[in-house]
Amino acid sequence: MSMSETLVQKGQRKQEHVGSSEGRQSFDDPRTTESSTWTKKIWTIHEKPIHHQFNNYFLRDSCRCPKCVDPSTQQKLFQTSDIPINISVREEQIVVNDQGREVIHLAWDKDVPGYSDHITEIPVGFLRGLAAENSKSSGRVQWDKARMENEILWIDYEDYMTSNSAVLNALRQLSSHGLVFLRNVPDDENSVIHIAERVGPLRDSFYGRTWNVKSVPDAKNIAYTHQYLGLHMDLLYMTNPPHLQLLHSLRARASGGESMFSDSFRAAELIRKEDDKLFRSLAFTPVHYHYKNASQHYSTLRTTIELDLAGIEGGHGGFLPPKGISGRVDWKSPRIPNEESPIKRVNWSPPFQAPLRGMRFQGKHGKIMEIYVEAARRFSEVVNAPKNIFEYRLKEGACVIFDNRRVLHARKAFDVNAGERWLKGAYLDDDVFYSRLRVLEDEAKSEA
């Protein structure tokens, strides 16, 4: 009996599918359906299906059987380059595994060498998820002062430290809004470490694993003064700036010193709509950032706006080849982001900006710099507009966590003679953030 003639376990109806001669399997968008049917061409999981086709190379490469992925290490045991160019589906079947989940079984003609009698196993839920990711947005919420005042999330420290669901809520808020607050944090210098480690290992730097934000004599960083500190992001002069910044208020007895936050993504999208020339200048003009002080010298180039090649932050979007002059898809052209690409991150830190050496000469360079200055001025106007700034004076026992690659932060001047102002800070990298978010999301799905 062939695989396609075998009935699905647990009383499921017979499922039939014929592999496409073009080397593609079809799968539809699952956004509103609760049922599914298998037809000759389409796995229908939407009453008004949006057609998604998965090619055979991807399906073979995605096999999760013990011959392809080591059960202990969870690491792949063959190379994508091993897949024959003429691989095709011979037989297919959908079964229900021991966990009660639907799994697609595929037998191949021209399989990977050494994999004779091999059956590819792919969870149906995996393909459903990919179909959904192809159409979903990043989930980011662009906010101004009024919206953040209505949607700001406060989490109690004890809940955060004892409940994974509270940590997940915090990470989701950071993913959507880039800003979250904790209250009732213990008066302990190590509290910021405990908060950060609920996500993952701290990011170390020449500032240390943690650092103090307070006014000191002969400061090597403007943050360590009592002066006004304008909107900026931290450590943009490093190759991989930290993703999250945490600031725990240990002392808030000086007058002034209010913290201010602004959504750089909202500003970038506004400029995209207003003026294509200015947006392109911010997206393609390199800006030099550096730190040269205290026996340290860091230096790097970044555009003000970074566009996302994959389509959605985290690599979940569909990769598309560039369009040529005719508007047709051109696979031969180098892939560069265009003005329609989603925003991946923003880079803005005027205190640590170095001279724009790439635009130092007159002529063409001078014109490029003239446009950039105009674009930077407009960006500054938008992020600094009072209606776009969420302001909050951190009280003792409060901790703010924010996305350092999206949310600009600033501080008003404070009076050092009126009392002490002391924040304890820490950083977390993007890999740590996304890893913890994925793990907690998976746990939440399994418990649902």
C-alpha cells in the first residue's frame, strides 16, 4: 500500500496530495480558519485562501526527523548544499504523531545521498506559522506622548521575578512599544542585575557589567554630569550596540532630572511620508560615531535609518530580490534595501558623532551633506516635538527598560546641591532578548 493510500491515524479522513511538477508544494494563509482540507493543489486553511507555495528544496531542508536533526544536540546532520537539484516528491501523507499533532510525511525521488528510504517529517503547524509570518506585520506600535501615556506598562518587581508570564508581558511590550517600567524594585545595587538576568546574560563593556549614572567631577561621559542630556542612543560607536538598556533609580532626591523618551520609528515613518529625498538621505548617508577618551577609542559608521532586508525584524519576513529599472524582479542585481523596506533600527546620538569625513569635500560631497543636514534637522524637529516626548521622573524603586535601537532617551538638568540622583544601569544584547522572547512565546503556546 502506498503512503497516499494509507489512512491518517486517529480517525482522520484520508488526505491526498500530488507533488507539483514545478517543484513546489502549496499552503494557504491560516489567519482566520480553524479547519483544514488537503486537495490536489492547496492545503486550505482559510475560507478565502491566500496561496502560499513551498518549494521542494525548502521542504527537504526543513526535515526534523532523527536522521536529519540529532535528537540530543538538535543540530542539523546534513548540508543544504547536499540536496540534489532535481529532487521531487514521490509520495506524501499526513499523519497524527504521538503528541496528537499533524505531521507531513514526504518520500522523495533523488533524495540527499546516503538518505535512501528516508521520509521527511514536517509539522503542519510549522508551515502554518510560516504562512502567517509571510503576511503579518512586525507588531510594532508607533507612539507619541498621548498614546504612551495611555499604553505604558507597569509591572511589579515581585511579579516580574517570580512569573515567566510577567517577563513575557514585559518583552512583548518592549517588542511593540520599546518601553516598560517596573515598580517596587528593592533598594539594592544588584537589583538591576537580577532584573536583567531574568532575560539573559548582561552585556559587558568598558563601563562594566553595571554602571552608575550620577554627577561626578571630571566626567568622561556627559551622562555623568548634571547637565541637560539631549535625545540619543547609547554605544552607537560600537560594532553591536546593546539592544536593551535598564536604569534603576536608587536615589531621586535632586530637583529636576526628568527622563524623556521619544519613538524614533514614528519620526522616521513620518519623514518617509513627508519627503522621499530626506528619508533616503537618512537611510543611505553614513554617519561617523566615535568615543575617544579614557584610554578608549571606538569608531564606526552607521546610517541614521537602517532598513530591514528580511522584511520584519528578527528575520521572519519574506526575502525579496531587488527590482530593476523596469520594475521587474532582477535576481542579478545586488540586494540593497529600498525606500519601501521596513525600518529595522535607528541610529541617533549627536553627542558621540564624529566629523562626517565621507562628505568632507565640496562639489558632489557637499551637496550630499547639504541634504543630510536638512534631513537630520527635520528628524531632530520631529523627535524633540513636545507632543512626541513621553516624560517621567523616575522615583526611587522604579526601573525603566527600553529598546536602545529604537527609543531615544534624554534627561533634563538637575540640581546636585538639592540632593542625590543615582541610577544603576545595565545592558542586554539583541540575541539575548530575542532568544528569551522566543522561548517564553513557545512555552505560552504549549500551555494554551
